[in-house]
Amino acid sequence: MNQQTFTVLDFEKIKQEAAQYALTDSGKKAIMDIYPVTNAKQIEGWLDEVTEAKQILAKSASVPIHGLEGIELIMKQLHKGVPLRPDALTKLYFFLDTCRKLKRFMKDKEFLAPRVSTYVYSLAEIPQVAEEIIRCIRNGMVDQNASKELNRIRKQIMILEERLKDKISQMVKSGKYKPYLQEAIVSERNGRYCLSVKKEHKGKIKGSILDASASGSTLFIEPDELAVYQEELSYLQTDESIECERILSYLTGLVEANEQELKIAVETMIHYDQLFAKAKYSLNIEGTSVKINQDHYIDLHEAKHPLLGKNAVPLTVEMGNEYDALVITGPNTGGKTVAIKTVGLLTLMVQSGFHIPVKEGSEVSIFQKILVDIGDGQSIEQNLSTFSSRIVNIIEVLKEANDHSLILIDEIGSGTDPSEGMGLATAILDELYRKGATILATTHYNEIKEFADQTDGFVNGSMEFDIETLKPTHRLLVGKGGDSQAFAIALRLGIHPAIISRAHNITYKEEKSYGENELNPNDKRELDKQLALNRYARRKKPAAALPKKEGEKNAPRYQMGDNVKITASDEFGIVYAGPDSKGDYIVQIRGEKHTINHKRFTLYISAAELYPADYDFSIIFDSKENRRIDKQMSKGHKEGLTIEHE
């Protein structure tokens, strides 16, 4: 697998979404480090784990997975000759406590999730480490009861500090020193008690000057009477620091002695975090486990692209039995690219141990490589056009493709002369098939559809298009090639069937009727001549205008057969009659006649461009039954025949 495949198929986005369900940074990183594998047993094991994790979540949504933050960094600080700090040891204690809670949590899950629940047995019992940490460390510092020596030192420090405070308090209140003090308070500088003395009286009090005020008017003097006590206090504080370091070194040594067990516990906890993140993501996308094989067989039932949400149109496709190459055709925005990307992405997800949003009974093949050519890849820096960049990519695909490859190619052969592009695309598909690859490709070329119809191992597919709504349904139909739907759309919007039939003949070199009154092929030249004359006449003779009111500009006059666009609804219609005194016309829209003011629509294509001068508009505006009766009545009186007009 290469990074381009992961990027184009949005695999990195899938991992980012799944990582959001991890509770720790280590778990998030583990998700982002997942990549597809090709070992079937390993993939099956991963999928089974996620299934069991979902069953656990169904019973208890709160899984005790926490306490991992910073643990990996702490483990890296071991054997550096520096004792762990109290905060690091506290984090280790909380981690060990979490391991204990997780073991207790999994104890009654052995029947529900036999595989996942057994992982807790790798969490070694090291209670002596947790007990010693909690005994020696409290409130972020070494507790005085951590050792007898530390307890003795801290008691002496407390007694000496009390003596110091009493002594200096007496000096502040003493009439001997009071006249020389700036303030009658006890000050402290660098951990030593002192008096705030006026600068002019500095010689009156014997002692060491520790500091001065910003203005220099006050000096902070440590009296000689206190120096003896404070020196003794400094010695005791040094002893305290030494004893604390000894205790921290002792605790660090305990941790280092159990380093291997702790590393396994960390790895197990990270695996649990990653696993339950996968399970939560599976629940979110309504994912399920699938069967896997190594026989190039793909059978997806109602598969959905995970990034399109639950309202995505499901995709059903089966490959690997009768055919290994699927060529999908159809109109733009019909969903062809999404279809092939969905197959590729779901394959990547399965090979990475993710559940996928499909129906039960789906099956996915394992591929060593998934090679893609999707997107134009145009590069300004490398001076590559769209076609050139696609060919450069296709060359790499041809080099790497083999009988264990899944190939996804979008709009193969596009970006150059259609005839040459078609030939090149056909040859590329044939070569990839000869290499034994499984292929999904999209195209607009009819010749490639014919190639797929006539070649063993290939099959055509198309994206369904609703001609009534003029919108794609995004459903894949396997076994039938699709059309661009340009003719159907044009016919639906009101282009005359004769013009569509002529366009079909130009495109496909065959005759096809798009309407019951199609012009005879022998009359097509006459139609061309008439259209040219109509254009000439229209240029020479301006259109008549409606009578205008005072202060109003001339309004355009529309003719029967004019194709117009309704401003409010963006629908198209054909003018039937009008205007009346109010400027209203009767316009036929989708077979129904409506009265619409001339201000509410605009000319789209004039009748002169669409129809010959003597064209019978009853073909458009009258029913087939009325036209049949009219034809009979033109030959003579027929008893009982009537024609009803709207």
C-alpha cells in the first residue's frame, strides 16, 4: 500500500474519526498508526476483537480505561540515574490502580467476550509498588512517615521554626529595637527571618543585611541572635532534602525492578483504548464484521461510504465469480467515483481491523496492494497537464499490478483526444486484466462499454438515473452499461424528437426514433435548409411586440412553439397560445397547460430554431387520440366522433 492510496480513499480521515473515541493520547496515536495487513488470521482476530468489544459496550458503556497520560514518558525516564519526582510516582500509582479496576471489570465478561477479557491477565500483579508509592507520597510530596529518619528531621525543623518565630516576634515587640524599625512586622528573605530597619539606624542592630527595599530607605537585617538558630535550621533542611531523595531513589528502584511488567501493562491498556475506540466507531457508523477471503471475491450488500453518513445511498456489488473487472458508466455526479472509492475504502478498513457499514453476509477479499488513479493530479510545479499526470500514475499502476491487486481507475483515458483516449483506455484495462488484477473503472466512452460486453471477465455497470426528476439516484446497476442521459434530458426539457434522433445518428451511426413523428431521414436536409431560412428571416424581421401601456416598454411577443423558461420554478415549457389583453400566454409544461403572464418567463429557444415553417404543432399540444380522430374526420363525416379541446 502507498500513501497516495490512503489519501485518495480518505483512509486517514477514517482513522481520525475513530481516534476521537479514544480516551487517551496514547490510544489516539495507536489508532493513527494502524495500517492494513494481509495476514488473514490476524485480520479475523482484529475483527473478532471489535465484535466482542461492542458486546461489552452494550452491557456496560463505562470501561475503566484511563490513567495512561504521561506514563510512556515516565517509563522513558527510568535508568537515567535520576529519581522519579513525586508527581510522576503519583501518576504511576493511578495507572496501577486503573489496571486493578480493569481486571475486576473484565472478570465477569469472560463468557461475553472470551478473547478480549483474557488480555487483562497480562496485567501483572505488582501491589508492592502501588502500596509503597501511596505510603511514601502524599499531596504531591514525600510524606514525613515515609521513613523514621524523615519523621525525626521534620519534627526538629518544626520545633526550631517555632523557636525562631517566637524569638523574632519578641524582638519586634521589644522597646530596645522598636524605635529603629520601619515596620513592626517579621519579614522573610531567602527563607531566613529578618527585621525591616530604617536605613539611618543600620548600625544600631548587629546582624547581616539580607536585602534592601526598592527606594533604599529600608534594610532587611538578620540579627546575630537569630543567626545561630537559622544556621541550625538550614542544616536540618539539607538533611531533609537528602532523606527525601533517598526515599525517591528507593521508590524509583522498585519501579525499575518491575519495568517489564509495567511496559506490558501500558501496552495492554493502550490496546484496550484502541480496541474500544474501534468498537465505538463501529457503533456510530452501524458497522459489522465481514467474512474475508483470498480469492479476489468481493460481495458487498448495501454498503455505505462511512464519511457520507447514514443517509448515503447503499451500494451492492459482487465480483470475483463470473467477472473480475467492472466498468461503470453513467452521467456526471451520478456517483461512479463514490462507488469505486467505497469498495477500495471498505477493503482498506477491513484489512486494518475496522468494521464496515454493510449488511450481514458481506464478504471482502484481501489484497496485497490497492492501486488508484482518481483525480486529475494536475501539477504546476512539475509542469504536468491533467492527462500527463494521469499517465505517469497509470505507468506506476501497471508496474505494480499483479494477481493480488485491486485497481481503481476513475474516468480512464480522459483528458485527451477522445478516439485516442478510448483506445489507450481499452489497452490499459486489457493489460491490467491480463496481469490478474481485480479492476473497477469508470468511463464515458461507449467503445469501452462495447469492449466490456464482448470480453470475458469484464462486465458493465451503470449508475441509475431518474429521467422524471432529471436527477441521479446513485444506485449501481451491474450488467448494464449506462448513458450520459444527455438526449433524455434534452428531450424532457422540450427539444424536438427529430433533433434528438438526428443527434443519436451522428453520435452512434445508427437510426433511433425518439418520437412517433420523427422526420424521415430523407427530409433531414430539408429541415436544415428550413432552419437556416428561419434564422435569416429572424435576423431581418424583428419580433412583434405587445401593445404597451403609457410609460411601459414594448413587451416581446412569443410564437406558438417557442421554448421558454419559467423564472420562478426554473422549469421549461412550450408556448401554446396568446397573448390576451393582459399579456397572458398559455404555456404547456410537462404535458399540462398553464396561464402565465409574459413577465414570468423568458425565451429559451425560439420555435424558428426548433421546427420547420409548416410544422404541425398538434403533435405537441394535442393528444394522440384527438389527432387520430381529426385525421378520420378530415376524410369525411364520421358519426359519433367528437374532439374535446382544453
